[in-house]
Amino acid sequence: MARSFGDVAAEVGPDGVATAELRRPPDNFFDAALIASLADAYDWLGGEAGARAIVLCSQGRNFCAGADLTGRSAQAERIGESDGAAKLYREAARLFEARLPVVAAVQGGAVGGGLGLACSADFRVASPRAWFRANFARLGLHQGFGLSVTLPAIAGAQRAAEMLYTGRRVGGEEAARFGLADRLAEPGRLREAARDLVAASAPLAVRSIRDTVRGDLARRARAAMEAELAEQRRLWGTADFAEGVRASAERRAPRFEGR
């Protein structure tokens, strides 16, 4: 059973474990439309399609490189110029409300909002060559996609703060050591390993346990994104943000001035 939602392909396997695949290779940059398509796929898989769990995966070199702040879609998503970012976070909130457990299969980079997308899942299975980066501070911007709530819960408050303050790159093996990646698998077995994590247990029991364990995460993530958006709006017009985006496009170290 398969269906497409924009640039997202959803398919239910014979064991009831589904895949929701992002198809914007090589980097799978997102915008509000892609996140809405993913949320629609989750809704279908948890309803009409009758799936028991979802493997979130992507085509291409990187799992998801977040928003394309230096490319063609940058202007459309700018907080100060449109409602693009607010719409994106409204759609992102729907991912946290999904009925089914989600395992992200992470190859390559999960960067910025792409890290937020990976952390919206219940688990992350990563290649040893995968990498995670909360690069917001290196762009002169506040984090988004609910990372204020999810990253400390997954990685621990101190490790999350270090990732967010420094924007450094964390490799797959290091991520596994402190729990950001729940399991490691070679690239050729990545989706299989993600599927194995949720395929053997009783689906009704898993969903019941998930409701208890996650509690009000969806509400907290929505509130976090509202606060994150307010901070992003405040920082979007700063010289430091302009320098961060310019330095990223020019592939050089940024020169921030605190204004």
C-alpha cells in the first residue's frame, strides 16, 4: 500500500511497518510544504493505511539539512518578510501529534531544523558516518523545530546546551555514546535496523506505552516552537544573522559583532 504526498512517499510494508521517505535529494532541504506533506503522510499511515509504526527516511546524501537559508527558498521562509516560518512550525507541530511511533533512519547530516526533525521521532538509528549539528548559533539565530524541548530530553541538558551554544558537528559514533542516536547501523542496513527496532513488539501495547511515556510532548513542543519563533523573529533582523548566512554561503568562519 503506497501513496505520495508532494515530495514525500509513504508505503506500508507486509509487516505493517511503513516508510515515509523525503524525496528532495541530495540534501532534503525543507519548507512548510514539505513538512505539511510529511504530516499528511503520517496522518494517512496512522489512519486509513493501518500501519503499526513509521520509519522516517530520505533519499540522497543527507537525511535533512534543514531550511535552505542561502538558496532560492530563503526569501519565502524569512520570518520578518512572510508567514512562512510560522506556517512551517504549525505543520511541524502535527508531527509531534502523530498516532504512530516513528524511527528516523539518519544517513549523512541532520542539520539545524533537520536535527529538529530527527528529534521529533521516537528513536534515531544512524550510520556511523552520519552527523548531527545544531548550527543555529553559527548562523546568529535561535534554535527552532522544538529543539528547546526535545534535545535536552534526548541528549541531556548539558550536552544539549553545548551543542546549541557551539554549533559543533557530532558524528554518529559520538551521538550513540550519549544517546542522541539510539542504534548504529551500516548505511546498507540503516532502514532495516530502524524497522527492526519497532517490528517485533505488540503494536497496541507500543502505542499505549508511547502515550504514557511521551505524555504532553506535543503540547510542550508546540509551546516551544511559539517561543522559538518569537526569538527567531527578534534575531532575524540583526547584523549577526546577516553575517552568519553570508559566511555560510561563502563557506568561511563568521565574524560576529554582537549587533
